Amino acid sequence: MFNLTSIESIKTGLSYGDVLLIPRKTSINSRRDVSTETLIAKKLKLKVPIISANMDTVTESTMAISMARQGGLGIIHRFMAIDRQAREVEKVKRAEAYIIEKPYTIAKEASLGQAKEDMRKLGVSGLLVASSSGKLEGLISRRDIRFKTDDEDRVSKIMTKKSDLILGAEGIGIDDAIKLLDKNKLEKLPLVDKNGVIKGLITAKDLERFTNTASAKDSRGRLLVGGAIGTKGDFVERALALADASVDILVLDVAHGHSDSVIRAIKRIKSEIDDVPLIAGNVATKEATEDLIDAGADCIKVGIGPGAACTTRLVTGSGMPQFSAVVDCAQIAQKRGIPIIADGGIKNSGDVTKALAGGANAVMIGSLLAGTDESPGYFLVRDGIKYKAYRGMASLGANISRKQLDKMDIDPNEILEIVPEGVESSVPYRGAVSEVISQIMGGVHSGMSYCGAGTLDELRKNAKFIMLTTNGAAESYQKLSR
């Protein structure tokens, strides 16, 4: 029988474009006077409330490094082998740190060719030469190999020997390290214990970056980074590998997060890795938010179908307008002391301000970042205009890529059975991530000043919204034309 109640209980759903923030009296003199610091989990603070999406055309290590340097966060996507994803996380953690605690090493018996390949693959300019017992024997750097052409030469023949190196003691302070590097005009300072065993490495470049207070860093001065996992197959193994690589937060990310499989996965992950916070989603309702919090999630990701490359609402007829979803989920999450992330539907900086004012602790962005230098997609040129590839993670291509992770050959019938809920497209080239984030945050700061808010807590407290009519929306979003 037809369920009449479902019709009678219909409510209005609002997207970001359906509302405006009403300007309030303000004492903010400059948009530079506002703070956007936010917690996305206990003890995990971002200075910029923007997270790059865990999509294969958006976030790998290069994007995550840049995001953290801007004060935000990047989530490494999971559509790659486990060991590769762990290496991507390690690249971020090693990009900046006061001390590299586990520097890359090579044996003195190795060949020059192997040293070159290791440096290229690991993205480093030098390797410590270690004995089988971990004792320092020397250092081989690009400066040592610059004019060497015989790849069969041994590392021991080319390296700078330990006796010719300036060394630091285990536990050296930052001031003493700077003095040693400056006095001896060094780029690298190996750290050893009293027995000569390697205990770390300090580089001049890392010390320079360490003073960048705008970056989002952990307690050891390393950049923050997240990693995505699923709910099936080897997801526990993947989570453990990411935790071993020092990932700061895990993202259990599926299209429909309000499910028994997600709840079971949350409980399983928290039982295995309780010291790494877990974001769970995606959801769009109060009930879903409560259920995932009860299961143990440390943060909730909100958004069913608002993304630019997502067709879930068209294909399935299911979803929730994003602004309403954020407000509903935030009401429950705030009562429980749990942050939420608004994922998708962001078209401009004003949408970011609305999401934060509506209760989100941060927003996740895909399409606006996919066209940057740091995204892993490839460039296209059409009619002299530069674009970059972008695809939804439920698109046909993404589905095929996932299947290829598991096996070499795919049955054509399997492809026919795929019902895509995303599209593959391209986005305009946007330059560097830093430029995009600067523009977005400039708008957010101004939006906060219009609301008389110096912090995100004040923004949520002061925010008053007005719903737009069709003419009101046209008035807001009209463009100048000749």
C-alpha cells in the first residue's frame, strides 16, 4: 500500500545557493583579525578548515603536502596498492620535520645505479650509508654522484665517509642543530647515538620549513595527512599500514555511510587502531550521524550526491540538499561533541562560509582543487585553454580502476554490470593550490567579518540565514554581460 505518511512529512531541502547569511553588526576591523582554527578530531587542529578530497584526480602526496603547508589537510585516496598508499603518507610525513626519525639508508655494497634509483623513487637528495647493524658508515648525495657515470661502481667508493662528516648527537636541540648547520655550512646533519647507530637526520631545508607557523603539523613538527580506507576486503590491513606510516587520521569513506557494513567497519577499525582518529561517512541525516557516532566515529563526513562529479541523485533518486544535510547532522554532532565535515557542493568561497556557519567544522573540496598544479590528474589543452582531468570516484573509469587493483583481467560482463554514479570530465586549470586556498580563505574571512565573528565558534553562534526566492537567487548570482 502507498505510504501516505512519507508524503505528508516532506520538508524543504536547501542547498548553499538557496540561502544567504544576514549581515550582522561587527567589531571586526579587518578580515585579517579573524581565526579559522578548527578541530576535526580530538587534538587534531587545522588552521584552515579545508580538506582536499580523497579522489584519484585530487589528492596524493604532492597535494597533501601543499594543503598542510596552507594550514589545511589532504586525504590520500585509497585507489592504489596498500604499500603505495603508505608510501604516499610517508612522503608527507617526511616533507617537513625537525628530525627525520627514520632516514632512508643504503648499504655500502650497493651500486651507484641502485643509489640513483632509490633517490629518484623516494624523492630525496641523499641517503645515509648504514651497516647491517644500523651503524652510520657515510653519506651519498646528489653532489657525490653528479659527475659519476659508471652505475656499477660501489657506494663505498663514492660516498662521503663518516670520518669526513659532521654529526649530531641523539636528542640534539633545535638551536644546537641550527648552530652546527650554520657554522659548518651543512645541508644534512646525521644523528647517531654513542655507539654510532643512526638515530635520525636533520636537514637545513626542514629546519627552515619548521619555522612556518601557518602549516598544519603534528607534535613532532611533521605535516598532517589523512588516508582513506573502505569497508571490504583488506581494509583493516590498509588501515594498519597507514597507521604504521604515521597517518594522522583515517577516513572510512563510502557513498552511503548509513549501513550495517560501515558500522561494523568502524567498530573493527577502532578495536584495532584506537589511537588514530576515524572520520566516517558519507551521511546526510540525523539518524545516520547518531548511529555512526554510537559506533565510535571521531568525526562525521556529510554529503550524499552534492559533488560536481557525482550523479547519485540522478541515478538513484536519493540524496539530500547539502545545506540542509549539514545543518541536520551538525545538530546531533554538536550535542555529542563530534565534529562534522561538509563534503561536496562547494562552488565558491561563500559556500564555504555558509557550510561553516551551518555547523560544519571543515569542508571537503574536490573540483576546485582538481585543476591545480598539485593534483595528480593529467593536463589537457582544448582550443588553447588548459584543463585537468577530473572524475567522480563512482564513475565508470574509477570503478574499473578499483577492479584492476584486485586482478589483472576483467570480465567484460563485469563492466556491463557497473552502474556509474559519477562522471569523468575536466576542470579549468587553476594554478597553484596556495593561490586557490588564498582566494577561498579571503572570502571566508570577509564572510566572517560580515557576521561579526572573530572565530568559527562565533560564526556559528552569530549566523542568521535567509532563504532566497527565485528572484533573490537571480539577484545574488547574476553576472555582468555586455
